[in-house]
Amino acid sequence: MTTTVPPGDEVPRGGATRRRAEIVCVTAIAVKTVFALALLPLAPSLLGTDPVLLEALRGSTSAMASGGAFARVGEVSLVLAVLAPLPTLLFATPFFWWAGRLWGPKAAAVLGGGHPKARSGRSAPALIWSASVGSRSRWRHTSRFRRRSSTRPRAGQG
């Protein structure tokens, strides 16, 4: 199966342009990681006092939960508590997508152990389908999850 890449969405093939793209991508992901680790000591002190600032700086789950709790009791605006972590959470997302475009096929070939489907790209849609739809339909039809017959008395009925 051959995939076509829309114009303007092309990955640089080789040479200095690709090398520059790889360096920018890795640098952005490394900066996000170092930033998150450097702010880790601030979490305990800001968690109970200023969770919205902590949400904006780190975007951690605990900061978002604390921000929601502060919004619930009226200490901060709910809109602010929801919007504060978005820039931090969404900063690295384009770079992870870009890393997948740059190294995804090679990583799939390496992780697939040379299996032909790992190189063709045909296994990804099947894997996504089986993980989301196929697995649900399998467990739903097992006898363990079927509804009990109405002729049996339920617990506490008799």
C-alpha cells in the first residue's frame, strides 16, 4: 500500500535540510522535557496555593485537579482553570507529530523486527481498529458479561 503525501506536507528526504529538521525536532522535545523536570520541585509549593500558575507552567494532572477544585469553591475562574494548561500541554504535540513523520517508518520497521507488514504501513489501521473496535466487540459477547436470565432470583430477592 502506497500512501500519498499532500504537497506542503512533505518530509525532507535527505541532506542538510533533513538534518536541520531532525535537530529542531529533537531540540524542541528536549527543551519541553528539561522544562518539565526543572519545574518539578515547584509542584508541592504551588499545588495548594496557586494551582492555576502551576497549571500554566507544568500542565500536570495534579495541577489541573487542584485548579478544578479551586474553581469549584470559587477561588479562581473555571474558564481560567480550563484554559491555563493548554499552551503547556499543546507545545510539544506538533513536535511529536513531526518526529513520527521523520522517524516513524524506520521505527516501525525496527520494532516490527523485519516483518513485512511493519514496512508496508498496512498494519497500523488494522492495529488501531482491533484496539478500539475489535477488542470491545469480543468482550461484549462472552458469557461472563451476558445479562442474567430473568427466571433466576437476584440477590436479596429470595
